[in-house]
Amino acid sequence: MPNGKPAGVRCLNLGEDYRCKIFGLPERPALCDGFKANLDVCGTSREEALQLISILEIETSPT
């Protein structure tokens, strides 16, 4: 997503299995490539991760 991913919008590079379709490819954004999973963002389950990411998106939204 050239101008970034808006909050609440699914990444265009996320497959049906929730895996990055461009992992390891040169077109993968530097932000994604540098991301290191940790409990603060990922929690202990997919459900918790989605909850935490939603909170981060709201708290860092420019509006």
C-alpha cells in the first residue's frame, strides 16, 4: 500500500491464511520487514493480536 495502510483496512498483501504474500520479497515495505513480533503487539493468540493492533491503530490515528 504505497501511502500506508489506513486503520481498520486489511493489508492488500495479506493472504486468506493471514500470511504476508510478499514476505522476503524486495517490494515488502521496510516497516513490515523490520517488525519483530512481541507480546505487546501480538499477545498470546490471533484474537488478542487483533485486539491489540486495533487499539494501537486507534491511539495512533491522526484524526
